Amino acid sequence: MARAPADHRSAGRGRGRRGAPPQGLLRRGAPVTNRYVEVAVETARQAGALLLDEFQKPRQHEYKGGVDLVTAADRRSEAFIVERLGTYFPQHAIVGEEGTRRESESDYCWYVDPLDGTTNFAHRYPCFAVSLALVRGEEILAGVVHDPVRGETFHAAAGEGAWLNQKRIRVSATERLTESLLATGFPTRKRHESPNIHYYYRFTLLSHGVRRDGSAALDLCSVAAGRFDGFWEFNLQSWDVGAGILLVREAGGVVTDFKGMPFHLGGKEIAASNGRIHPELQQVFAELA
């Protein structure tokens, strides 16, 4: 494999005074010094503006694989993101939900979800996001999730904390499952039989409630921001969760599989929480396994 691209050294934390506001693209974000995050934030915001423009147009969608919805907005957003990331980081690989597979000998790879929450978008339900994650091997280096409807940009760089716009965020302090608010998601119909309804029923009885908003990226951000205390789901892809995983961890939370082992991209089961309620989540997973 090739060595890290030439931009890595200047993109790290060593540019100028630690914590000083960057002079580049991140004008409305937190005081980070990571160029990967700077570029990803501005890219996600501009892609979000494209999505809002498409959101106002007459409803049109089609299916990919006979099951999953896809819209012109998905493709337009991904094309923009891929072009922009390719301009700033030409040596990096890029994997996008809508089919982009830009290979590279570099260890660096961007996972791109140009529109997380396509079903919501297609039905004019205003809950969707752009999600970008930069990964080197198994390490998630940077993550950005932008919610264009609310104007919220969640971003994190490894070792630098999690941020919502200019504010540092932390997971909640909720101690008990019985006092928690959770989130989950369900797979697209006809893809496979899902056992999640059993988990949903059980957790609904054991908590203050379970929300299902249709965007795993935003659900993970809500765990990072302390809005949700926990989240679980099945069969998500790396572009769905890469950025959100880093945000939860940098906000002080925990992300594992259902057996409590550290979650790795490509895993089929994901559980994220503030850490305090995680043992109780694991107990329910074990009982229903």
C-alpha cells in the first residue's frame, strides 16, 4: 500500500496553536485544526443545500434492486461530494452508497452517504442528512453529519472531541434503562425477515420510549448529543454509521455489537449508548438472541 498522502501531515492536529480556529473552510464550525474535517464540513453543507433545493421539487423516485428507494437528489448529492473530495484528496479512495467505487492504493477511504433518510426525503418527511467518514484501515479519522433542515452540523476528528456547530457535545448522564429514550431503525420491507420488532417491543416496555426517525446517522448524532441515551439497529452499511460511530465515541459514548464486542465497520449489529446503560442493553440483547 502507498504511504499516507502528502496532505496528511498538514491536515493533522499540528497546524498552528492547538484549538485555534482554522483559517480555511470551517468558518461556522468548532475550533478544530483538522483539514479533513474542514473540507468534509463544507462539502456536507453544500451537499445539504443541494438536497434542500431538490426537496422543494415535485416528488419523484425509483427503486434500486427492486427494494430500496433512490431519488435524483441521492445521485446529485453523491456526484457533488465525490467530485469535491476528489479535488481536495485525489489520492484517497471513495465509496458511496449510490455506486461510487473510486479505488486507490492509499490507506485512506471516504465513506459517503449522500442522503441518509431517502425514504423520508421521498415522502417529504424532513428528517435526512449527509454523512461523510474518513477511514484509515479500521480507524475512523474524521466524521461529519449535516442535517440541512435544522442547520445542524455534527463533526469530529479522532482525539479532538465531538461538536455540534460551535458547541462541544457529550453523551447523556442517564444511569438506568428505565429512564432512557432510545432509537432504532427497521430494514426496508421485503429485504429479509427482521427480528427487530421483538427488540422494539421489549425496549419500549423497559424505557421511556423508542423513536424511529429513519436516519441512522442522525440517530447516532442524537446519542452523541445526549438527546437519545441509546440506539441499536441491524444490517447497516459503513456509509450509514462511520461518521456517527466516531461522534458517539468522541462524545464519551460506547459503540459495540450486540455481544458487547467493539463494533467494526461492516458489522451486522450495532449498539450505541452513553455507556451507563450499555450493560442493560446487552442484557436484553442476550435474552432475545
